[in-house]
Amino acid sequence: MYIESVAIESFGSYKNFSCSFDSGVNIIEGPNEAGKTTLGAFIKFIFYGLGRKAGQNSALSEARRFRSWENDIAAGSLTFVSNGKRYRIERSLRPAAKVNSGETLKIIDLSNGSECFKGEHPGRLFFGVEEDAFAQSAYVGQADGGKVNGKTVSAAIENMLFSGDETVSTTAAQKKLDDARAILKYKVRRGGKIHDLEDRLEALLRRRETARSDNKVLIAKESEKKELTKRFEIEKDELSKLEKQLLRATEREKLARFEYYDRLCEVASEKSREKAEFLEKTANGEFLPSEQYAHRLETLDTTLGYLDTQAKQNDDDIAALGDGKMTSGDRAFIKKVNEDGGIEALKAGAANHLARRKKNFTFGMILCIIGVIALAFAIYSFVTAGSTGPALAALGVSIALLAVSVLMAVYSFSHLGKYRDILERYGVLSIEEIDERFTASSRREYLQSVDDEKMNSFSEKRKKIDAETEKAEGEARELLEKWGRQYSSRESVRKTAREAREAIKALSELAAEESKAQSARDAFVTTLDGYDREQIVKFLDESRECGDIEEGKETAYKLDFDRRSVENGELGDEIRLIELDIARLSATAEDPTLLSDEISRLTAEKEQYEICHDAYMLAHTTISAAVEKLRTEVSPRLAMYASNIMSRQTGGKYGQLGVDENLSLAFGVDSSGIGNIVTREIDYLSEGTKDLAYVSLRLALVALLFSKDKPPMIFDESFARLDDKRLENTFGVLDEVAKGGIQIFIFTSQTRDAKIMEKVGKAKHIML
């Protein structure tokens, strides 16, 4: 398998980081603190999660060390190819205070985008080993220097080779077999189930002999018990029949209660039906008259009545005004006066004519008197003196004065004529009559204006009354139409309001009757709690053959039942006393047949345990031999594979590595050059050479340990102590391993690694 890419949401110092890889060798280069170890730990995190215990070389657990420094979250995904199929693993670890807290894990099949292998552990699923075995083989961390925990890995190898499952422990299996064998039979002293059965068999044989002699005493008691029991059972059957009859009487009473409840239900249903029929008959569609509806109709009826009264009163008020107090003559008279300048001007003109007539007439009379006097003087003068100058002058003056007086009289009569023309124009005898008629007409005109104002007021009031009446009638019409009624007059409103009241009352009475019937039904149903009608009917049907007690005699039968029950109880007590005697005898006089059966059973059980004991011994011996054989075969295989790799890395200088059952390393060297191989512990080697030895062992372990899919191998600063030549040899080995299907990750801070790798093979170079 190989990893295509990683996408880190949050992990250690990384945040929103992604990177793709080659299926072969990948060199990830970066300075110290660049995140190389963190990136390798992320790959292990995806497959195995983060440990919550501190490591041997760190006071911090992986969970604390690699959670994001910013948000305390470890989350991301990894895309890889396994057995030709592409998958993506998504894993997150969030603190309890975060949304979606806890650890989540998904394995996505990228061929269809669906989640697969739910509940599976990715490391065990794809690599077939636990985290410790993976870390001790394919994951060469920076802190462990490449060393291997032999106890952990050797046990995993042993289990894998023996059972095909790294989690199945042969040691545990051997211990379970030995523990099971010890339960059956101890090795060094008497004990175990087999010995216990032997002791029990001896005791049972002795008890069986005693039981055969004691068993005869029980026969008489058993016979007496049988006779009494027969009588007891007969009476018990009779009592059972009588009890059923009494129970049938009780159940019949219960059934009667159910029947009464049925009648209550019928009454309630009938009331509900009557109410429903009334609603259907009364309602207009979904509309049903309510208290507010009736009240509004009554209010409208009152309003319309009030408006009718107001309209009638208004009409009466208008009628009371008549056709007005001002006549057409009054209007013509006032118009004529106004055309003549008004009453005051008319009065002033009339008075002026009278005054000027009087003045002219008076002046004319004075002139006439003077003229007469002058004429008399002239006549006297003519008579006395003859035609003298004074006489002539007096005559002339008198003639002039008389002429003027005549003119003045004529003029005064013209003013009188004008005055009379005024009176004649108005058809009166005096100007005072004109004044009186004008005053009277003006008074009537004033009264007429007052009536006109009242008429206007009454007209406006009538308009308002008509508008309010129209509005009220419109609302009444709408309300009546809601209930399917037609508005024709105020009487239709009153009638509809009355019908609404009657409907509301009837509906209220029906609802009350329905509620009363339902309450009676619901109250009675509580008395049926705990009763099962079907069971009652079923019981009465099934117990029909028992017959029924005559009605009214239940009490007598109950007393008889109680008496016979007491008597049968006493008979039962007598039987129990006999049973106690039998029990006491049975305590000392065992059943020899049962003892014989127990002896046979224990004998068979002992034989079965002896067979199991022999099988456990054989299985333990077989597994021990098989494990020993595997151990002797595994170490040479690891040594051979590791030696080959070591030889290639050191240019043939160190061609022999030894690996014991705990995966401790040793090396062989021909110091004299004559084929005399000397074996030494690995600690004799330099640090760089020891690194090569452990790398060789790791490669050998991956080849031997992983049975499902070869995991990628991660080397974190594993080659820093190698010289260029050995590094080139090592990279050559890793290049061949990569071509064999194992993906290689080399995390390094050395710039030489990528350059040397270019000499031996292809590698993807990634800079952090």
C-alpha cells in the first residue's frame, strides 16, 4: 500500500496543510522545528490515534504533544491505495469543550464515496498489527534511535506465524490450558475436580446401602398421603366449580355494568347526534350564530328603532313649521319698499313731501293774504284816490303776490300728489300704515328665516338619520346574509335576532345535555377500571358448563363455599403434616435409586474429566513444541534477512547479524581473515553502524511481520550518523525496498540526503 496525500486540518504546529507523496521514496527535508517529526506522527495518528500516556523519552503524552497549539484539536485526513483500491481515512480528536467533542473516525471508499469498515481499527484492518508492533518495526522515530522492544515484537511475530492473528497470544493460550488442567487435577498433591469426584463416589456408595434399609419405613406414610390427597383433590374440584359459579355471578354483575355503560354511551351519542343535526340545520356553511352575533342584531334593531323614532320626530318638527308665516304679498311689499330705497327712505320722502307741501301751502297762503291786503289797498286807493301810482303799485304787487301764492298752492298740491302717489302705490291711507305693514312683513320675514334655518337643520338631521339608517341596514343585511337570511325591514332584524337567541339557547341546552350525558358516561367508565370486557365475556362463555347460581342465593352459596374451603383446608393441613413426616423420614432415608443415578452420573463425569485432563496435557505439550519450533525458525529467518541488508549497507564488512528470541542483536566478524568468526554484542559497534544494524532489523521485521499489506516505512532523522558512502548503500537498499512495494518516508534536516538519493534511484523531494 502507499499514501497518496495528507490533509492536516489541525495537528501540532500544522494548520490547514496538505501534501502529496510518491508511491516510492519520499524525502521530506526541513530544518529543525520545521515539523518533520510532527508530519510522521500525523501519519501514525491517522492509523492508530494518539496515545494518552507519557512516553519513555517524553513527559508529554502524544495527545498533549500533537494537539494543535492554537485550538487543542488534532484532525485531518489521509488518502492511500491498498490492494488496488483508494481510501480516505478521516480522524479528529477534539476536547470536551469543543463542538463534536471526542474522537471521530471514518474510512471512505473513494470508488463510490461511501463510508466503509465502520467500527474497524485502521491499523489492525490494513496492516494486521497493533500500534506497538507498528512503532517497533515500520515507524523509526527520532527519539528511539531505531531500537526495538524485543518483547513486544517477538510476541507479535510468534502470534502471527502461529495463528495468523497478531492479537491471538500463544502464551495466553498455553496458560489457559495449564489453568484448565490444574482445575481438574493437581500435579504435586491430591486435589482438583477428579479427586473430589472420587471422594464423593465413595461417600455415595455408603449412603446407598443405608438408604435401602430406611426406604421401607416411608411406604405406609406414602399410602396414607395418597388416600387423603385423593379426597382433597375431589373436594378441591367441587370447590373450584363452586368458586367459578360465584365468580360467574361476579362477572355477570361486571358485564351488566358494561351494558349499562353501553346505554350511557348510546345516550351520549344520541345527544351528540342531536347537537350535530341541530348544528347542520342551524348553521349556514361554517357560520353559526353566536352570543356576539345575536347581541349585535339586537343592538342594530334598537339602533334602527331609535333612528325611526328620530326620523318621525324630525318629520313632525318639519310639519309643525307649516308652509311658513311670510306671504307672497309680504315678499312683494318688502321688495317694493326695498326698490324704493327702504322703509326709512320711503318714510323720509313722504315726510319731505308733506313738509314741503305744508311749507309751500303756508307760504302761498301768506303771500295770498298779503296779495289780498295789497289788492284791497289798491282797490281802496282806486276808490279813494283814483289811479295813482301807489294804487297801481299796490295792484301790481297784489297781482304778483296772488299769482305767486297760486303757484305756491299748485306746487304744494304737487307734493301732496306725490305723497298720495306713495300711499296709492302701497295701497294704504297713511305712511304710518306703510311702516306698520313693513314692520309686520319684516317680522314675518324674520320668523320665516328662522323657520328656514330650522328646516335646513331638520333636513341635515334627516340626512344623517338616513345615512345612519342606511349604514345600520347595510350591516344588518350583511349579518343576516351570513346566516342565510334576507333583510326586508327592521322586523326581519328583530326576527333574526330572536331566532339567533333561540338557536343559541337551544344549542346551549343541547350542549349541556351532551356534556351531562358524556359526564355521566365518563364518570361511570372509571368504575370499570381494571375490568376487561373481552376477558369477562370469554370467561362467561368458557365457563358456561359450570352453570349459574340461582339469582338471589349468591350469599348462601358464598357461605357454603367458605365452610367447605375451611374443611378442605384442614384436610390439606393434615396432608402437609404427613408430608412433613415423610420429609423428616426422607432426610434420613434417601432414595437408593436416586443415589444410584447420582453414582452413575458422577462416574461418567469423572471419566469425562479424565479425558479432558489428558486432552489439555496433550494440547499444552503440542503448542509448547510448536512454539519452540517457531522460535527456532524465526530468529534465523530474521538474522538471514537482516544480515543480507547489513552487508549491503556496510559494503560487506559486516555480513552476519544474530537475532535471539528477544530480538537482541549481535554481529559476527572475521578479525583474522582466516574464517574464524567472532561474535560480539551490538554495543561494540559505532553509533552509525548500530543505526544500520537496527535499520536492517526493521526492514526484516516488516518483511516478516506484516501479513496483510506492507505499511509505509518512516525514518525520522535515522541516517544522520552515516557517512556518505554508507548512506548511499542504505538508500540503494531502500530504493529496492520501495520498488518491491513498500513506500519509504525519509524525514531529514540534511541537504545531502536528496543529492545522494539522486545517485541511486528516483525519489520525491519535499521541502518544508
